[in-house]
Amino acid sequence: IIANPNCTTILLCVCLFPLHRVNPVRRVVVATYQSASGAGARAMAEMEQQAREMLAGQRPTTEIFPYPLAFNLFPHNSPMQANGYCQEEMKMVNETRKICDAPDLRLTATCVRVPVLRAHSEAVNLELTQPMAPEAVRQILAQAPGVKLVEDWGQNHFPMPLEAAGQDEVWVGRIRQDISNPDGTGVEFWLSGDQIRKGAALNAVQIAETLIAQA
């Protein structure tokens, strides 16, 4: 039995691991912006219903989520842990360490549910072992499997869940140096990815294909 990782972890690691192989990652700070579809089709329908109700001046229905998601956002509603992190956040910590074979990797996550129908996004800050220029990061990610580089600085066009929904690749952009880290080891980027495809079903198929190819 092989377990599929958490959807937010998959999206992160698709971009993180290619960099980690070249320049080991020492610390990760990530904030997730998770869509309604992460809780299933009923959650998506509930958010749409809430939007209609609120625009009509009615009290929004809350059956799937504990609070209205339409025109709102809130910290991820998975069970809270004794350390103050929620279950979703600790999954990201533990699974990323396992996937990257980096048990000592320092990672902190803040997971947020946002009023988006489909596809999750993440703001990622990395501390690498050695200094690395944004262009070097960009070249690695542009060649990484399952990654699509989306950057139009002139038009301020970067990955968006509306465009990443229904796509197999994890869209990444806004790659830049972390100006709070003067030694050049800090890097930041933004990603969006369809957590139903790459974050779940597609990833399971790709795992099976890899196992069959190795048999």
C-alpha cells in the first residue's frame, strides 16, 4: 500500500524538491490558500449557495464548513493540535520531511480556506544552504517535471487558481530574492495548482505508472 500525500504537500514538493536536490533547503515558511473543492463537491456547492444567499440579504447556509466561505476566509478547519497547529499544517510538516528525505527540515505552515472554487495556492519562502540568484531558481523550476513557469512582470500576471484549475502542472511564479535575508540564501515564490488533479488523482496515477515501469 502506498499512501498519496496531502494535496497541499504535493503542490509544494513538486516545486521544492528540484531545488532541494541542487541546493538543500534548510527552512520553509509556507502559507496556503485552499479552495472549497478541497472539501469536496458539496463544499463547492455550499459556497455558491452562500454567495447567492448573502447577495440576497439572507443568512448563509453552513453545513459543510463551520463558517461562511463566500466573501470570507478562515484558518483551515481541520482539528487543532496541542502545539497550536491544525492537522492540515502538521501534515505539511511531516509529509514534506518524508518526501524530501529531510527529517531535520525546518518547516512552518499556515493553512487558510479561501473563497475559491477550485485549485489551491501557496506563498512559499525558502532558506537554502547556499546563496542562489532568482534566475538560477527560475531555470531549475522551468525544467522541473510537472512545473509550469508563469511570470509576466510587466502585466503583473502570475499563477492564479482560476487558470491553474483543470491543469496537470503546478504553476509557479513571482520568483524573487528574500530581501530580509542578506546572505542571499532566501528565495520566495508563489504557486497555484489543481489539488484534485495533481494534488490527488493525477498523482496517484503517476505513482502507479512509476511502479509499473520499475516492475
